Amino acid sequence: MGANAYEIGQNNDFSVEVYGVAAISMVDYGKLAGKQGPVLENESRIGFRAGKAMTDNIEVFMQIEGGYVDNIDWAHGGVAGGTLGQRDTFIGLKGDWGKVRFGRVLTPMYELIDWPYANPGLGASWDWGGDVAYYYDRQSNTVRYDSPSLGGLTFALAAGRDDDSSNAKSTSGSATKDSYYFGGNVNYTIADMVTLHGGFETADKFAGNDVDTFGYLLGFEASLPAGFGLAGAFKSGESKDNVTKIKSTQDSYSVIGQYWAGSLGFKLGYTANLEHEVGGVKVKDMEDNIVSGQVMYVVNGFVPYLRVAERDLDGGSKKDTVVRVGLEYGF
Amino acid sequence: MGANAYEIGQNNDFSVEVYGVAAISMVDYGKLAGKQGPVLENESRIGFRAGKAMTDNIEVFMQIEGGYVDNIDWAHGGVAGGTLGQRDTFIGLKGDWGKVRFGRVLTPMYELIDWPYANPGLGASWDWGGDVAYYYDRQSNTVRYDSPSLGGLTFALAAGRDDDSSNAKSTSGSATKDSYYFGGNVNYTIADMVTLHGGFETADKFAGNDVDTFGYLLGFEASLPAGFGLAGAFKSGESKDNVTKIKSTQDSYSVIGQYWAGSLGFKLGYTANLEHEVGGVKVKDMEDNIVSGQVMYVVNGFVPYLRVAERDLDGGSKKDTVVRVGLEYGF
Amino acid sequence: MGANAYEIGQNNDFSVEVYGVAAISMVDYGKLAGKQGPVLENESRIGFRAGKAMTDNIEVFMQIEGGYVDNIDWAHGGVAGGTLGQRDTFIGLKGDWGKVRFGRVLTPMYELIDWPYANPGLGASWDWGGDVAYYYDRQSNTVRYDSPSLGGLTFALAAGRDDDSSNAKSTSGSATKDSYYFGGNVNYTIADMVTLHGGFETADKFAGNDVDTFGYLLGFEASLPAGFGLAGAFKSGESKDNVTKIKSTQDSYSVIGQYWAGSLGFKLGYTANLEHEVGGVKVKDMEDNIVSGQVMYVVNGFVPYLRVAERDLDGGSKKDTVVRVGLEYGF
């Protein structure tokens, strides 16, 4: 209407970046997968970023990222994975004061769980194999702040909402007022050699259920001489039923060693979920552990790898060998 | 086969444009939303355009646009919003004779309803809050012609089809022969100061139901001195049941004032759905009105805004305050 | 952790290509489509490619392609078509030794069925109108090798898996160990005038059902003098029930002539599904045939076309005329 009238989509001094990850692997999940046999998993995805400076010290940025292109995403009610918005999708502001993002992002604690402590192939126990649900992974309705590096120290804080436990549980529209979470992480690098990680996450009505949860993680990464590296983390969580007041608890740890001989790398990881207690009493056959080894080779930005994992889940009742060979690269 | 053989995908003198809108807001829908509480809404979307000249006076263009990246789109049977093709998605031809588009586009009348008469925050009454359904919004199976500017006058005409009333109602494949619509708009700008808008839309078996509908809109926008602006529109619609022959009617209006002091803008809007009559008899408690104010600030192409709307729906039985703070930009 | 540590998404010497096909048509499927009437079909789609050299003789490439932007894809459980990953989506390696792709690709035999033998408008009989299911089209969980040109000869081999017969049948995760297929094609061009095509495909537990299948195709394309061209193919398939041991068989053929007068092209095609036999006994009213003509005009890379097909399906019990006018271009 007036000279200042503004219409969305008319200004074009923004640049759009198309990015993605190409990730294909052939995996045999072993006996536990029943008649499935070896399958190709295409975890490739496409994303878009766009932004520019708003003021001298505020840059606006946004990201929209699709899911894995070949997976049905049951959490979204069976929608095929390749829908935009399934992975980290947000709008943010950043400056030398740090960055804040609004939307769908990793929680600060899960970010640590996922990296560096789940690779190679420990996730089935360490990430999502436990018996107490006390952390989200990627969560909508989240506001997350990440600090700049303060002399080797960085930290992140996030608060978010969840919804009822319907299939559409990751979308913003169906949030429930009573369900929210708060979490953070802190990372401190000493002499470029050792990084310490800490994280926590606490929730009311976790995932829309009538339970309150709390968990924390402590870990380290060390870059050792002669191409060696070592990382380890411990996490512990509890979930309290708001009706029965009974607490459910479990501790877990993960240890990963690696060795690089030039472009050739080896990783060996071990993880375990320890005793699962409900009301202070140990539940039988809940322990899990995985030992997994990986050989990889960096060649011109590509990392082909071979991974073999021995899984021993649910107190030894589910033993299996999982073999995966794959290739991935970011673009 | 021959020298003239043609295969799709082999010619690359087309350029592809990736565009989009980033739009995040935090909104509290108030008491009416029950236990929902404040939520983050990410209405960002990604689109693609490609085209080039076919002849001297025909340029071919196409657009594919995805839906809001965090919304479940129930109209598509629960599909997550970020699927390509949910918003305006078409192939068109244009020249100095105007443009024609084939596919999924806004109807000419709804285009006016949505802009400039629904902003700020009047949609819950003005767009989709009425009691008589007599216009589509974005509709597949549509052919739409838009004229070039003819001395300040432009007009648009569209005809389209609809399908049965299944969940998949917006896709082309399930059209029903008996359900179609026809609509148009006309816009006339006088002395760069005042623009008059008119629109109409009529349908047989609207939305697959056995009703015939008709509606029209009359409105104006005026750019006043000293940064002021004013806009107002009246619309009226009816729906006739083909079996009972009973008519259902309702009128609505919307008035919006704005004022810009440099980069700082204010908007104040008021809209009302008036008496809803069925068979000439007023139905009780159907009136709606919303008064909504918005403060916004244009900074380097961004428009952060704060909006507060007082909603008074269904004859006063649903009163609520909706607060939204957001940021959006096109790229 | 160490100096060689690698994180996905950090290296950016890859270029990403956005490509696509714009394809709109208005089609009337005739009486057989019941009350549908003429509809607009938007078969446009968007894809992404990214890759670069890994070694001197291995280039890594990937492709992610979405489905038709306006179609509900029932094979994916009702997901809207415009989801990334529905069409050919893979990661591959190539060099002067050929190329190998892992993921979701056309089977070698179906690639021939679809082109050049299904155009113009023969698919409803030739592609998917037969009574014996003995080939896939686009299949996940596939490894496919394509040879380089060896003096005019090229060949392709593919092996893949299928899953149970749930709705989610095209995704990798639900593969069934017992269901796999193997197929190939060979193409030989003589004196730039004639190309011979051969293909075969065999499967155990085809599409998750307890049947074993086998089929083959033989065909040719000839570029004749004065703008004429001719193509023809014969295919034959069988499906054996593993329980009853009864065989189901059917043969089909397709013949297409074309003529180009400068930019103006004509195509005339005829296809038929012949007798359908089960256990050696002919099943009544199973024959199909289509005769279809197309006029098209190549103008600056665009190909507007008009197509009229006479369909005579199921032994004459389903006769209809299908008319389509459309425009498509790759970008």
C-alpha cells in the first residue's frame, strides 16, 4: 500500500544453499531381523540454507532438511523419509554472542550421545537401546542457544515442548502445555588434546506420558600421540511415574578407541546398558552391550568403511552379528 | 531414433531457481486451544522455478512449491507439510498478452481475500472462519489466466475441477466430473493512490458436496499522505443445497489501517462475519469478529513483528486473545 | 579427535545439481474413468545430483529424485508424490569400466519396456495392463551395473530384493530374504541405423508373493530414410505358483512408427497383450490392445503434443478413447 509495503518473496539478495549427505550402505542385521536379510540403506538427505546479515551483529540463518530418502518414518505416521522438515529445520540468529535457533533441532545432550559416542555402530544399545526413556533426540518446538567459544569452552542450552503421544508427535501443532523439557551441554577443550563433555536433560510429561525424567552425561575425547585417539562417556537416567511415584533407572557407558595410519583408520567401540532398576529392584535380562569395529579409508573426501558389530541385547537373550559396508560424503 | 528424436532431461539450457520463504513464529492461541500452550510454528517452505522462451512471445515457466515444513497437512491425508507440490505448483505460458497457468494455484477471489485483506491475523474469521463454504483457496485442476496491466487495470479468470470429498481431495487424479468452479478478479489502480478490487467465484457441487455456491468480494486499498494507508473489503456468499433447495448465506467485511514511521510500521485490522442465515432464518451465535494489531520493523529486508488479536467467535461463545511474535523473509 | 578426524558435511568441493522435468497434460480417460472427466496431470518432478572423482578411475555420483508433484502414491501408503526418493535414487561409482549404482533404479528390462516401446500412450496395455506380473519397474534394494559402450554394444545387469506385500513395498527396510530378482539387458547399434534390444528378468517370490517369475523382451529400433523411424518389441512372461505349481503366461508386443517433417513429428503405435493362459488353458476376455497416435512439435527444446488412444481392454469389454494434450521439458 504505502512506499514501505512489504511482500514476502520479492527481495532476492539472499543466497540459497543446497546441501546434503550421500550415504549408502549394505547391512545385514543378522538373525534378529528374521527373514529380512541384507538390505541397502540409503540414508542420503537434502537440505537448504538461506540467510544474510540483519544488523551488524545479527545474522539471520535458516535450514530446512529432509529425512533419509528411503525410509518410512513411522514417527510421522508412515510418511516416506524424503519429506522436507524431518531433520534439523529451524530459523536462527547468530553473532559474536553465539547463536539461537528456533524450530526442530537436536537436544544438547543427544548431540553428545550421537557424536562422538555412538559411532561406530553402537546406537542400537547406546542411543535407543536402553530401557528408560529420558532424552529426546531431534525435537520440534525447541529454542536452543549455543555459546561462542569462550577460551576453549562452549555450552548450549535448550528448552522445548512436546505433544500428546499421537503419531504426529514431532510436529509443532499438537503440543501439550504440560509437556516440556530443558537441557544443556558444556564442552571444554584443553591444550587441543582433550575435550571434556557434559550434558543433562530433564522433562515433565516426557513424550506426552505422565512421567518426569532426568538424565546426564559425562564424557571425554583425547587425541593421543602417534595417531591414536580415545573417547569415553557415562550416562545415567531416571523416569518417575507421576501416579505410582515409582522410579525407573539405568546407567550406560561407551568407550571408543581409534587409530589412524595415514588415510587408513580403525575404530573399536564398546557400549553397555547396565542394570535396569524399577522401584529399586533390578529387572531381569535388560542389560545390553555391543562391541563394534570399523575399518575406513579417507580418499579425496570420501570415507568408505566396513563395520562389524557383535550385539548382545536384553541380558544375552538377543545375540547377533551385524555387518555393514558403506560410503558417505557431505556436499 | 531419428535425428529429431527427443528425450526428456537431455537439454540443459534451462536455469533452475531455488526460492523459498523462511517464516518462524511463536504463538499462543489462548484458552480455545485447550492444553496446547505456546508453540513454535515454522511456516517456511521451499520452491523451484524453471523456464525459458519457447517463441518470441511465449515464455514457458513452471513452479513447484512445498508446504509448510512443520505442519501435518490433513487435507492430504496426514502427509507432513514439507512435501513438494502442496502449494502453488503449475506450468504456465506468458507473454505481453498475459499469462496462463495450469495446475494448482490460488483462485482469483481467494487471492484477494488472502492479500491484502487478511493480514494482520484476521484469517480465523475472514479467511476460514465463516459458516458458509463458498470459495476454494489453492485448488488443483485449475486453468487460470492473468491479464497484463491495461492502463492500471488487471484481471484474472480461472476455471477448475474438484473431486469427491475423500482425504486426498487436493490431488488431480480423483476429480469428479460434476464438481467444477469458475471465478475471477479485477483490479484497477487510480493515480498510484487507490486500487479497487473485485472478485467472484461460483461452483457446482462445491468440494464434492451436493451444493451450488456463489460469492463475490468488493474492496479497496488507499495510500494516504504522511505514511498512512487504509484498506477495506466486503464479501458475501451463498450455498444452495441441491436436494432441499435451501440457501445458506453470510456476509463479511474487513477493514485495515496502517501507518509507517520510516521502518517502523503499525497495522490495525478489524473483521466480522455477520448474520448467518439458513433458509432466510438467522442462525443463533454464528457471528465472529477479530480485532488485531501488529507492530513490525523493516530492517535490511527482514520484518520482525508482534501481533495481538482479540478473537470473538461464534456469537461471543469463543473469546480469546492470540499473541504471535515472528520473523519472515523471502529468498 | 585426531588430525584425520572426519565429519560428514564439512567438505564442500562437491557441486550440487538441481534438475527436473516439467510435464503438464490435460487428459480425458473416457468412459472407463467413470465420473472423473478431464483432469490436469502434473507429472513434474525435482531431483538432485552430487558427486566428484574419488580416484583417477572412480567417480562417485548420487541422485535423489522426487515423485510426480500432484499424485498420491498409493504404493507408498498414500504419501503425496512430491516426496524425495520416490523415483531413481541411488549412489553410484563410474569410470571407463562402466557404472554401478546402489539403491532405487529401473530394472534393466523395464527400462526397455518403458522406452522406446511404451510411447505414445501404450502403457495401459504394454507396461502395466497385462495379466501376469513378471517384472518390476523401479525397484529399491537394487545393485545395477551398466557397461560402457563396447563397439556399439552396451549391457546392464541388476540384482535386487523385495519385501513383503505391505503398502510400504518400495522401501528398503522391510525386505524379505526370500524375495529377490535378477535381470539384464543388452543393446547393440549397427551402423548408427538399427539398434537391437534384449532384456530378461527373473524373480523368486516376486513382489513378496509365493510365485517365481521369468520374462524376456526382444526388440529393435530402426532409423529409416526421409525422416521415418520404426520400432518393435515382443515380450513374454510367466509366473509359477510355488504351491499349486500352476504356470500363468502371457505374450505381448508393441510396434511404433514415427515420421518427422522438420520440427513436426508424428507417432503411431500399436500394442497388444495376447492370450493369457493359466495351466495351459486360455482365460477368456483377457486380451488388450491399444492403438495410439501422437502429433508433436519441437520448438526451442519444448515438445507440445496431442495424443489420441483407442483402448480395447479385457477382450473388448473395456473400450475407450483417451485424449491427452500436454507439454514437457527437462531442465
